[in-house]
Amino acid sequence: MLIQLTYASRTAHILGPGDVKDILRSSQRNNTAAGVTGALCLTNGIFLQQLEGDRAAVNKLYHHIEKDPRHTDTQILDFSEIASRRFGDWSMGLVAATAENRQLFLKYSSKADFDPYSMSTATLRAFFDEVMLNVRWLS
């Protein structure tokens, strides 16, 4: 069974560009081995990530993330069974708050700063639908 899990967390400390690249590289390597795909958004010290794959693999990965000292205030925002993968081509794509992406982050936020903790499930899903179509991906 394929599932999709969306969670948010706050960075435990300020991450530099090297830290973000390390996270992306290790996510891509580990997710490929586990058969997990997804997208990671990082803005204003908040991670928003959507993971998809086998239920056991996604659950194992989420529990690993929950224990990672780089994350605090980890919360599952959406969890559902899916018929097909949205991010089938990416073991992990990164969406950062670049100037090109700023309007997209603000479009779905009820506050001046992007706050996925306050987003409804429908809003989160719409955000990731638009992410697939319109963002500048970093690799």
C-alpha cells in the first residue's frame, strides 16, 4: 500500500547552505534505498516535507526524522493512502524560499511568514500540487 505523510518541524539551529546540501544528499541516498519519494520545503527555519512510499518505509523514515537532533516540534500534518506517487521522479526534491518561490509560500499561508502548522489538510495538498507545477527546484 502506498501512503503519503506530510509533516512539519522547526530547525533546532540555523542551517547553512552546506548543512542543507548534506540533508538533501543523505535524503536522496537513503530514500532511494528505501523506495521513498518526496519533496522537502525549507523556509524561515521550518521544514515541511511530504513523503510517499510503502507504509512501513515511510513510518520508519518519519520516526528517524523525529529523533534527528536537527528537528524540533515535529508534527504530522497529513497522512493518507494514495493511488500513485506525486514525486515519483525524485527520491527527494528541495524547495527553498528563493525569491522565485516566495509568492507560492505566501499564497498558501494565512500569516505574513509561511506557517504550515496552521494550514488545513486541503491547503497542504493544494500547496504541494502547485509545488509540482511551478517551483524552482534546488538540487
